[in-house]
Amino acid sequence: MTEDKVFEQDPLWVFGFASLLWLPGLPIAESRLATLPGFARSFCMASIHHRGTVAAPGLVLALDSDDATPCEGLALRVEAGAEENTIAYLRERELVSSAYVERLLPAHLRDGTKITTLAYVVDRNHTQYVPHFSLEEQALIISKAIGGRGPNTEYLWNTADRLKDLNLSDPDLEWLSDRVRTLVKNTA
């Protein structure tokens, strides 16, 4: 994507589906429940920086192409005048290893309004794309991984808790959250 297309967005909306839900780090003027069609929230990205290491990767959520399962999350409207700094911040945060691709995508607010959002989707050709793990394998990885931003468990539980607070259902995340708690409890 060219930078010009991102900067043409007025207002600038960012789609939050994981850590942006509970740790946005950007100036938000408005936050609205939204759905992003064509993509599902999935633990399909190996984390070698934030929630794991090269030697022991963790797993982080990514938007993965999926026509059957739209992703529910938050559309975050950036404060006017903060667009350029926000995009620079998001690029530093989300594009650390180029496993995400920056895209402008259509989303739907709960009231039916269609908007364009800036979103970070997984690059299926990147080496960190790992869509093949079962839920049990994901739980085992997440229960042990630790990276530069802390334990992988924290990332999972904060995301699951925030989705619950927003009354957004994600059965796989709910199962993973419970399973990882059991695994951590049994190894303590």
C-alpha cells in the first residue's frame, strides 16, 4: 500500500482485533464495535519479538483471510491531527518483522455504517505464518512462551478478557484462555 492512500483517509479508522483492543497506544477520538468481513482472528503468526523469541516462538493473533468467519472487534477513530504520528507508531509496532501487511479494508459498524479501516493482516507467504497448529498445540505454545513484551499468556488473557468485556464472542479464544489457565496452574 502506498502511504498516500493511508493519509487520504479522513477520518482515519484503525481496526483493533487483539492487543489494540486493550493496549491501543494511540489517540482515540471514538471507539465503535465493528465487523471486518473476509478475515478471521487467528493465532496463526509465530511471535519472535513481542511474545516469544527466535529460539522459542510464541503465537500472536493475526487477521487471516476467511470468507466464512468475519472478525468482530473495534473500529478506533484517530483524533484529528494525529493521523501521521499514529501511522508511524502503528508501523513501528505492527511491522517489526514484516509478517503483517498494512491494508485499507471495508468494515461495518454495528449500526450498519460502512467505513474504511486501516488493518494489519498476516502475510501468508511470510515464514512466521503458522496456520497449522491445533488449538491444543496453540495452548501448549502460549502457556510457555515469553518475549520482549512479556508472557504470551498475558497477551491471550488480556485479549480474551477485553472481548468478553465488549460482549464479543470468540469461542476458540475462550477455549484457549481456559485451557492455558489449566496448563499454567498444573505446571506451577
